[in-house]
Amino acid sequence: MNNWKQIWDGKKLDKLNLNRGEFEVFCDLKKADGFDVNVGNEEVYYRSFYNEWISMYQKLNDFFNNEVQSVYEVGCGSGVNLYLFQNRLGKTGQFGGIDYSANLINIAKSIIHSNDLFYDDAINLDETKKYDLVMADSVFQYFDDIVYAKAVLRKMLVKANKIVYLGELHDSSQKEEWLEYRRKSMRNYDEIYLGLPKMFYSKDWIRHIAEEYNKKVYFTVSENKEYWNSKYLFHCYIY
């Protein structure tokens, strides 16, 4: 049984002050999305995620010469990624998203200028309304199984006018090492995370689906040295 939904339903943000700098707002939204455990030096920790987002944004611009003007996010959570895009695309940008946490989607609705933000499962995303970029960041590892993941990815490919971005995919070639690390660093890991599975993916799995849609794939590794998970992750751009 997958109990992640219960975890995400419990996430919330008591107060959000949008009159501060972008990085400060980013930190609060990132915390609401669950990146708030064993952070150590908060400034360094969250700055590393912020800088990695900037790197992703620059790569998108390299691909399409600043032509990405609309963004849809599967598993948008608090809206942290959409918030950063909105700050750069301004009033001409179009944004949408879907998330299965009611609390988090309500936070996103409070900061993102959009009527296309919905509380629902990823598989129920609407393919008919197109966006230049369709993305999912640190989401696919929480899906129930590979069949569900494939169905969501195919919908994302249909929905995207230009590119699909998948961030923080757990690398299947690193699964045993990841599990060994978790079991060493957390006592009774298997008991604590019973019913909270993590999905792992191979690059070939993504390539095969991309080929069905005559798409190319560009892979990158995580540049975030402050996040323990980084060595087990990869990102990809399907275009």
C-alpha cells in the first residue's frame, strides 16, 4: 500500500509573506514541500536547491532561446517552481499544475496567477490544454508502479508543445546503494518506511518512451552537493 498521499496531505504552511525577497519565499515554499529535514545550515542548504533551479532554467533557455512562455507542473506542490517561473515570465506567462495534496495546491493557488491549478491525481491531468514546458520535479519516485508512471509520462509528452522536464529521478542503477545508505543512516528504516515505497527508473526506460514520440532526451546529474540524495538522482529533458 502506498501511503505517501497521507504524508503530503499533512503538509501545510502557516503563513507566507510575499513581500520579501524571492529566495526567502522560495525557502518557505520548499519547506512546505517537505524539504525541511536535517537541513543543517539553512542558508547553504536552500541556496543549493535555488541554484540548481537557476541551472535548469538556463538549460531550458539554451534549448529554446527564451521561447518557453508557459509552464505546467505535475505534482506542483506549494507552487515553488511555478513561482520562480512566474517571476521571470511575468504577466505574459501562463501557468498550470496538478497535485494530490489539497493543502499544498491551496498554497499554490494563493501565489500563482492561474485558473488551471487542481487538486487531483497526476494521471487525471488534462492533455488538451497545451503548455510549452510540462514538468515534474521530485515526483515520479512517489508513484505506485511503473505502469502508472508510464501513463503519466505519456500524457505529459502529449501536453507539451516544446519540452518535458523530469527532475530528481531515482536512478535504478543506484537502488541497492541507496537502500544500503538509508538502512545504515536510519535505524529500522524498513519498518519506518513500510507502505512508503520509492520508485527507481532507468535512463533506457525514458529513452524508449521518448522514441515512441520521436523525441530526443538529454540527461543531467544533480549539482546539489548539500542534498544527500543527489548522488542517486538524475534529471532529463525530453524534446
